[in-house]
Amino acid sequence: MSEWWGRVLLVAGAVVALTAFVDLYAGFRSRRPTWSVWRLGLGCSLVLLTVGLGGALVTVDTEEPPEQLGIAVVVDGVKAIPERGFDLGLFVAANVTVTSCETPVTVRLTLEPSAEFWTDHRKELRDGGRVDFGIPDDDVDIEQVLVGQEPGVPLPRAGTSVVDQREVTGETEIVDGVTKVSVDVPDWGRTFDPVTVVFEAEWAETRSRLGGCYVSLPALTGLPTVVTASRMSGVAWSDPDEAEQDPEDDSVLFRVTSTNPERYAVYDPELEVTRGATTVDVGDYAIDASRSSPAPTTTIQGTPAWTCRSAISTLGFLASGPNGPVPDYAFNQSGAGAFSGSRMDAVTGQPSCGSLLALEDAHYGTKRDLGLIIVGALFSVGVELLMSAFRRRDRPAATSQD
């Protein structure tokens, strides 16, 4: 039940009650059988108010899943290798903590490069490297930037000792509505350190008067990460004609888009994050799986989680004749291209670790049931007052004075 309808009921009940009591106070009397006006007004008020209150108690706001924007992670100066399917081998974990639906959520965003990444790029990053995180929100509060292994991350490194995290300084700026955090990691090609950014974001929105909210979780993999990385790098445009292929760059294949904000960019596999996991600590809340889009798909160390994987494994030209081999993305000499059928099948069922997560208060059922019991009791009183108001009764005749 919407706010305005509840207010209409409250105002209507108040007007009826006020009218009845004013009428009673004015001393309206009749010597013939009459009805109790004040009981009529009070009964109407209770019935209307309890109907409005009951509707407010049981109503839960619904929300359509918004467009999924992606979190971008870009390692400066590294190039994707065709033999790896243009997959850099980056793993991104987002640990989200919800303490209250009225306060910002806390996010620990961790980059954990894979062994394939270090095999291909450890030499060029031996003395250090820079990584840029792009958060598709211009109103976040960056709390910490950490380098080193974090105990309890979704993908701990087996066989290695846990290194205490050390805090470093990150450069933060807003680029095209994206919060960009740049981190310089010394001796990165020797230490293989994960990099973590801790921030708070207003991603929770109230959905019930008895406690509960929707939490919007951005995607960690797939094309949304390319859009955010392009915005962060200044190569996303509001005009689609500006997002044209660079004839000197064979890695640019097709355009990627977002609708809010409206942006167009050329696809670059070096900007796509291909592996991710989101875990969420909901505290005293419970996950409403029926209203989440989607609900968590697994658990990691006992915590509800989503895992995701995305990559274009093979690229190539269209075969010269029928029945030829088909790569994941095939293009012709003029640059036009198309996805393969198998790749389309994979994309349609491919998770991105993004979600519109529905939470409800752990005591929601108890609060609702107790509230409805009270509402029912008041409703019964209101009905009884209405019924008694229409019972005709004779007023006592005036006695004469001798």
C-alpha cells in the first residue's frame, strides 16, 4: 500500500471522528428514537485506520532489477595474449557487509591475479605496477587501500604463508560518474600481492516498514566491466557514432553499451574482468530468495555468494566455406563480426556476480503477526461500535415537576 493511500485513510478517519465528537459536544439531541453519532464516528475511524494500518504492515515494495553496471579493474601497461584467449587472468572478489538498511554497506574489493597472469607479466611488473579500480558510483567513501594477503578472502592462496596486509595510499578521482582508485604496488612482480580497496556505498534501499531493504550489487565480470573501464579511461561516449573501431587496433571488435548513463564504447578484451565472486554478510537480516534477482548461487566459507566467469576464448576470421571452424567471435575483412552459437548459449546463462538482493528483518514474521493481531482487535472494536451506533433506542421521557 502506497504512502499516499495510507495518508488518505488516516485523514478520512480523523475527519469522521472529529465531526462526530464536535456533533456530540454541540449537544445535538432528539426526543424520538435516534442513533449514537459519536459511536458511528469512532467506529468508522477505527475501521478505516485499521484497514490502512493492516495494509501498511503486510505490504512489501517491489522493485524491477536495474541495469547491471560493472566494477572495473585495469592493470596498466599489460596486454592480453591471444594464446590465452585474450584472458588476462584477473580474479576480483567483493565482500559486502550489511549492518543496517539505513546505513551504507561496506565493501572489500580485492584483486587476486592468477598464476597465468604472473606467468605472462611478472617480468614487466617486477619493480612494481599500477592497478586502477573503477566503481560505478560517484558517491562512495574510500576508507582503506591495502596490499597483501587478506585472511579469509574467497580464494586464499594454498601453500603460501599469510602476509599481513599493509595500508598504502591510493589516488581517488571521479571520471564520468565513476570513482577511480589508482594504486601503485611496489615489487608487484616479486610479491604477487593481492590489492584490496575498502569503501562504503549507499547501495541499500528500504522495502518494508517492518524492516528490510534491497541491496544493489554491481557485476564483477562480463561486458559491464568493459563499459565501466571505458568510462574510467575516458573512451566511452554518449554518441554512438564516436565509438568507432580503430583500424590500427585489431583487438577492437564490437561496441558495448549502457543505458544509465547512456554510454557507448568499443570492446577491448584487456578491459574485461573474467573471474569473480561476491559474498555478502547480511548480519541480522535474512535473504528473501524469492524477491532477489538473482539469489545467491552458492556459499563460500559458509557465506552466501555468487561466482561468475566470462571470457571470449577464441577470435578469428570467418571460414572461407561451409562447415568451417567457428571461433567464439568471427569477423570478416571489413571488420563486421558475429558471435558463435555456442558463445551465445554461454552468454545467455552466464552469471556476472551482480544482483538486486532482497533482505528482510530476521524478526519480520513476528512483527507482522503481532501487528496484525493488534489491528484485528482494533478492527473488531470498530465494527462493534458501528453496530451499536445503529441500534435504535428511546430516550427517557422528561419527568414533570409537581
